[in-house]
Amino acid sequence: MKQKIIFSIFLAVLTLGSSCKAQKETVNSNQPVNERNKKGPPSIDEIFKMDSNADGKLSKSEIKGPLLRQFDTIDSNKDGFITKEELQNAPKPNRGQGPRKG
């Protein structure tokens, strides 16, 4: 009788643990695994989602954030637009490297 009770408790704990894991995977399965764990800068295609008029280039009025602050550096031909090629060839920012403290 004691073995049946212990086995029933073990089975209940095992079932509960499996249920919790399945629920967690279901909640997170709305996004592909590589996007859930993605860190770092956005891809060029992700950045070009800001191209609101779909002309294949970004103007200052279409962008925001760090890209706007670096606009003039990235716009290598100084035509007032950033193309995918200019963005791809842009100098990479020094992330996390602030001024040295001495």
C-alpha cells in the first residue's frame, strides 16, 4: 500500500513537471528559436522596415534612434538617403566602449 502511494506521488510530480515544460514551450513558440534568443544589432532588412514609402532608401524623416545620429556618416554619397549598400559598408559602432576613465 505504501509503495502505491509513493508511486502515485511520483507519477503526479512527473506529470506536473511535464505539463509545466510543455506550457512554457507553447508560450514561447510564437517566435522562431533564433529570434527569441537574438541579441545584438538589427539586420539590414530589419532596419529597412522603417522605409515607410518603400522606395528602397531611408531618409532622415523615416528613421529614428542611433541610426539617425549616424545618418551623415552612413550617407557616404551625401544625397540625403541611406541605401542598403551604404548601410552595409558603414563603419561599425564601438558598442560598449565609452570614454576611458583614467
